[in-house]
Amino acid sequence: MVGFLGAAYVWVKAAHLVFVIFWMAGLFMLPRYLVYHQEALAGSEEEARWVEREHKIRSIILTPAMIIVWALGLMLAANIGMFSGVSGLGWLHAKFAIVVLLTGYHGWAVSYSKRLATGVRRLSGKQLRLLNEIPGLAAALIVVLVVVQPF
């Protein structure tokens, strides 16, 4: 792929994939942590440990990985012409829309984690378990769009 990245394109793409894996791992883990946290007795030592774990996964893995994914992804998209009207990139626009939604999910999960840490429990364990499936569905759709490039 020739563009402003030149020969670095493959390295940027590899780094993007590595940080996507980190981000997705965090998006799989944090919602599961929220389920366990929600089910812990309020004010218990166990709850305090979940608060600490959630803070660590957010600050060490989840948010830094998301930021890097976005930075590298935008570079890759610009390199192949997403922002300059190149045709045949409908799949990339669809992927971009899903990533925007996944970023919103990330924000929700971080926000809910912080609310849980203050004792606010608005959802049931069942609702949290259902919400836990969103990253997996998003990842499957993104992989199909990137590999198949259906439009």
C-alpha cells in the first residue's frame, strides 16, 4: 500500500492490530468485572478489590489501548484514502461506524464502573451479562467487514 505512510504502512497496521487485541481484551474483561462487582456485598473487602481491579484495567490497558487504536486507525484510513473520496471503501466507513459505537460502549463501561465504585447499582446482573456480549458482536462484524470487504 502506497500512501503517506510508505513502507511503514505494514508496521502501523501491525501495531494497530496489536492494540486492537489489547483494547478488545479490556472490553471483554471490564464488563465481566462489573458483573462480579455488582454481585459483591456493598461495602465489603471483595467490593473494594473489584473497585481497584476496575481502576487498573481502565487506566493501564483499556483507555490507553483505545487511544492508540484510534490514532493508528485514523492514520491507516487516511493512508488508503478514506478522507479524500477514494471509492470502494464502504466497508471501511461501516467499520468506522462500528468502532464509534464500540467507543461509546467503552465510555459507558468506564462510566458504569466509576458509578459502581460510589455504590450506585442501576442494572441487574442479567442486564450486565447481556451488555457483556456487545464487544464480541462488534468484533465479529468488524472482522467480516475488513476481510470480506462486501461493499
